[in-house]
Amino acid sequence: MIARVVIDSPLPQLDRLFDYLIPEGLAAQVIAGVRVRVPFGRSKNFLDGFVVEVVESSDFTGDLNPIAELVSSAPVLDNWVYQLVRAVADRQASTASDVLRLAIPDRSVAVEKKWLESTTVAESTKAISEGSKQTALVAPVTDANGPIWVQQILNTCIRAVRSGTSVIIAVPDFRDQVALLEALTDSEVASAVINFTTDTQKSKRYAAFLACLSNDVSIVVGSRSAIYAPVRNLGQIIVWDDGDPSHQEPISPYSHTREVALMRQRIQDCNLLFLGHSRSTEVARLVSLKFLEDISTPFKLPKIANTDSELRVDSMAWQAIRAGLANGPVLVQVAAKGTATSVFCSSCDKRAECRNCNGPLWIDERNYVKCRWCNAVNMDFRCQECAGTKLKPGSAGSTRTLAEFGRAFPGVQLIEATAESKAQTLKSGNFLVVSTPGAEPRVIGGYAAIVILDANRALNRDTLRSTEDAVRAWSNAIALGSGEARSVLVGVSGALAKKFSLWSQAEIAQRELATRAELRFPPAIRLASLGSSKELIQEVLGELSALSGIEVLGPVPISTRGVTSEWRVLIKYEYSDGAKLAETLKALSLKLSAGQQRVSAKSGRAMRPIRIKMDDVEVI
């Protein structure tokens, strides 16, 4: 018998299946999905791999090497998951090895041994005949039972478990994961819940992975890697808040949860549902193409007032805070943490720069002058322009804002919430929370008032996604309010402010999509980027010149902390040309990078000679 093996190696030339003889002594144990070690070429060292399938014959005409070792008899690579891994690798011009690193967690020998002794793999079948592809906007309310979106997902899971099907829920933020897990484990489906979050211990994460293989019905809750969970009888995939940047994989294959979910839905024909308080432009595009069905139902709109004031905290914001504190807790969202988000030379008004890397300086919550790029402390600042040594703060961060509110509301409990804070859920009371976007703690029963400061700064960020990101951050903050909460958006006017006050989330997303389409930017089209040395980029450009249907921008040098780290080329292309371009770029990378070496300017570590991102969200 012949085992077809995918080798766990990042080398693109090994990104295919290799045939190996199965030794007679291992014939009964080598099945699809198990880990093996195999010889390769003339090397005396064995390579790790996974058996994808067992066949009777091979198309290879030479002599086949036998499998050297069976690492484990646990079939950890599910056939459905391998199909997904291969699809993601091909779409992203990556390798199966890169995707397998996301799909299969690090092995724990002790956990696996215990699992093999007491558990068997459950059968997996096509759970439903024809899956649906839907999206919905959720009511932005937190009541006594928790956030409405949590309750909505809980009801979906209860229906799935009762029908004997599994659910995968991809949730980007750990605070949201905690809220959802608490609701699920306190319900009738508690026995089916599997915690697939990344903050668990290595052994617990591997145990959760193995539980997916042995449970007939599972409810998996995790971040972007949960989308690869090998659950049995998959009936439903739910992606919460797909606009959150945490859904984007920061390393190869640079995939997004949304795209992987769409691929898995196509492979397994299960139900797929995108939920959120706001709508991403990518989902808006799929709705406009009628690929996704919008199943949003009417709900009570939040009470939102907007002001276009030059004051950072205007009279309407003060009134909302005072009235809110009389009835319960108040949330104030600010743009950034620290005392000052930026600092300037008090003599010449030049923005203060780091003495080490010339990066921008800011003042943190401990009043340390630090660099945003290299994190170096610059307490002995000296201006490079005028040699001045005194600094003046720029815009206030969360720490300074909290201090200002403390003087305005003596005796009121003040809480600062940033990405570093541990606060997740607070008991209701008369207190004031100042938080950065995404770090807002929940309050049982919801906030009495929400005030959004620095809204104009959020819209003026140097990125094409500034409006979309700002609306998402504002929406998620307002959704933490009770059904009677009053919200104020400070510093924004015009059509966007009007649409947001009316909670016209679908219209906002559709308008943003139309703007992107006019500019020929994602998601109207796709945008790839290539990064490498100047010499290799020039060779790539020569090869791409014969390819039709693409628009090449560049090359341009990319500097990191004052050092040119690489040369970059951008490629605009239509969705229909994606498969062809990915195949071409992967072949070019294999051809041109043979024998080449490249070191990261940031870390000093070895990296691939040519970096390929088929969807580069950072450049816009």
C-alpha cells in the first residue's frame, strides 16, 4: 500500500504530495491523518509529515522510499480540513505547511496518549443538504441577560445541537470570547462547548483540538484559527465582527477568517452567518452581488446625538455624562491611551523624534516619554531642530482625559481601560470609564450613557479604511449601552454623522464600498503586494510584464525605523484572475528565489527571499 504524504516544510518546492511505501509492520496503523516521519532525497535526517490518503498504487515510476516512522496513530489531519488547507494555500500563493501550522496546534504527547487510550474518532458526514450564506446586523444593546449578539448566537447553537450538528464560532476579541463562553457554558448546550481560544495552555488547546475529533456534536469558540477546527457533522459557521483586524493572519498565508470561512462553507456546504453591529465593506460587496442574503430584522434604534464642535468635550457631552452618572455607569471612548498621544518641542513646535530611530514620541500613563516605533525611553529629549529640551503635549490620551474628568466629577469612581487592562465585566454602579477602542469593559445591564470623543481623529487616520474602522469602533462601544442609553458622537458632521445617528449601517457600508469601487481599491478589486530585494523585484517585474489583466504599481522602497527593509510592488487584479495570479507568483517565487537568502531588517531573522501577500490590507 502507498501513503500520500504532505511534508511539514515551508519550502515551496516541497508543497505537494509525495508517495511512500507503507512497511508491512505499519500497514494497520498508517491511515489518513496520522503523523509520520519520512526520508527525503540524500539527507540522513527525516522530515515530519501527515498522511493525506492511502492508495494501492503510485504514478511515480521510480523506487519509492518506505515511511521511516509512525509518530502517532492519532488521525489529526481531517480530510475536510486538508481540503480547506489546500484551498487556502492555493488562494494565498502560500504552502500547505504554512496553513497546517494554523490548522493543527502544537502536539502534547501526554494529552494525545490519554486521548488514544480512552477515545475514538467520531464519524463525520455531510450534516445538511444545502447550506445558506447569510449576514445580519445585530441590535446594539446590552441588557440584564448580556449582549444581544451573544443571546442570538446562543439560540442558534441550541437549535444546531438539537438537530445533531456542530457549530464553529470565530470571535476576534478575548473579551467577546469570554462573554460568549460564559453564556454557552451556562446553558443546555454546555456539554458540547469547546474552548478553542489562543490564550489557553498548550496542552489544553491540543486537548480541545482532539475533542473536536471525538465529539459527535461540538460548539467551538475561538479566534481566527478556530475556523480550521476538525468538528464532526459541521452544520453552521458563525463569524462575529469580521471587520476586526484581529481576523487577519499577520504571517503567511496572510489569510482572513472571512475568506477561509467562505472556502470551508463551499467545501462542506454548511450554513454560514456573518454577524456584527456594523458591516464591513467586504460583506457589503457580497450582499450587493447577492452572494450573501441579508437577514437583518428590525430592532429599536439607539439614541445617538452628534455634534460638530471644535471643543474636544462640548456641552452636549458634559450633559450626557452628568445625566448618565445620575442613573448608572458612563463610558467615554477616546482615540489613544497615555497622557499625550504625541509630543512637540515647546520652542519650535516640531514633532519630537526618538534619538535612536527618529520615530514619533509620546507620553505614556506613567509620564514616560517613549518612542512609538522602538519603545525606547527618551527622558533626556533634545530637539534635533533647535536643541530645545522642553516638550509640550499634543492630543490627550486616556490617562490625561481621566485626570481631567476626575477634577470635573470629584468623588466619582474613575476607571481607565486600555488593551493592557484586565477589566472584562463590571457590576453596575455610578462610575466613569475612559477607554480606548476595543478595550471597553462590559457592565451588567449596560451603560447609562456613551460618549465618543476624538471622532474626527479616527476619521482622519492615514488609511483608506479609516471610516470603516471608526464606524465599527463607535458601533461596538454604543452596543455596550442599555436599551435606554443616551449616546453622543463628538466632532463629526455631514452625511456620515446623520447616517450613523439613524443607525443606517448597511447604507454606510454600501457608500464606502462605492467610494472604493471608484478608486479601484479593495474590496472592489483585490490588491496583492510583493516584497523583496531591489534586484529580485526587478526580475519579478520582468516576468509579470507578459501577464494580462493586472495593474502593477511600483516598485517603491519601504523603510522601517529609518532603514530600507525591502522594495515593494503592488498588483491590482480582479477576483476572477486570483487563481491564475497566485499560481504565477508562486512559480516565480520558486524560480527566482532558489539559492537566495534574505534577513529581516526588523528582527535579523532569516525570511523568504520573496514575500507574497495576495490581499495586503496594510498598504491601504
